[in-house]
Amino acid sequence: MIGTIASQLVQLLGIPQLSTGDMLRDAVLSGTEEGKLAKDVMRSGGLVSNDIVMKIIRKRIKQDDCKLGFILDGFPRTLEQAQMLDVLLSSQAMAVSRVVSLQVPDDILEERICGRWVHKESGRSYHVKFKPPKSMKIQGKFMLDDETGESLVQRPDDTPEALATRLENYHNATLPILDYYENRGFVININANQPPSQVFEDTKNKLRRV
């Protein structure tokens, strides 16, 4: 949902969508200094440090397509990251202007996330309830990509057990960010427990009012 709304906002606002995951992968593939550091950490199974992530963001936002602004997709995730981001943006004569909070009850999230299947090579995404692959409709259980016929997979963190841990981390580490930005009047709360088209309309309308 976050990625879908962000991509629609890209079209609406004419500014790029920046995902830290994509930026990390690009840095690794490009062999930049930060990419090499991140690659070593990821290879050992560790978490890439905030310092490395901030260096990658700093480089990215200096590119021409970010001159009029940009959308950070799924970042920051902790209060410390939010504070570091403020310092970074300030050093570039920039600042956070809006924070879109897509709100969905935990039980609904479990249904949405644990029903997802993806085609690993392309990233195409399916859902057993909302967007089943043709193979599931025809054969009942087979989860195959519509275009290639190759097997779909579930991400390791798209299981009920992994989701419980992710939700706990979200409530403990990420929710405080909303208080941090709410005090500055930046937060736009959106009911995301509705069709994506309506979520986008609500987001668009609320952005226009502020």
C-alpha cells in the first residue's frame, strides 16, 4: 500500500519516490564507498547503520530530480532516524513538510501481508484473496507467476510469526515518530482500510488542504 500510494503521488506532484531499500541496493550494485560498507554488513546478516543510510540519502537528494522535493518511502522508522534526517535536511537547506500516516488495524494487516506472494525476479506481487494469480484460480493451490509461469514465493517476514515481531517493533519504535512530527503539525492521518483508489483520493485531498 505504501509503495502504491507513493508512486501515485510521484505522478501527482512530479517529484521522485526514494526508498532506502532501493537506494541501498543501487549503492551496492554501483560499488560506491557506502555500498561496499553496506554490502559487508548485509552479507554478515547485520543491519546497515544509520550513518551509512544517511550518507546514501545525502548523495541521492543532491541529484537534480530532487530539487523540487522528494517522497521518502518507509523512512524514517525510528525516532533517532527522524532526528538524524532533520539534521541532514537542514544542512541541505531542506526540511520535512508532510508526513503521511496510512492507518490500518493490526488484524487487517495480518490478512493483507500474510496473503502476499511475489515473483522473485520481477517483484510482481499477488495476494491469495485480493489479487490471486491465474494458476490459483484455475488449479486451486498452485502459485505461479502469470507472465512467466515460474513459482511464486512468500517473503520470510510475511508470516504470522514474523509479522507479530514487526508490529511490536512498529508500535515501540516507529509510532513515536508520529508524535515527534505531530507536534510540528506535519502529520496527515489516512484511513488505509479501504480500496487503494479511495486511499489515494483521501491523501490527495488532505495534501491540498494544507
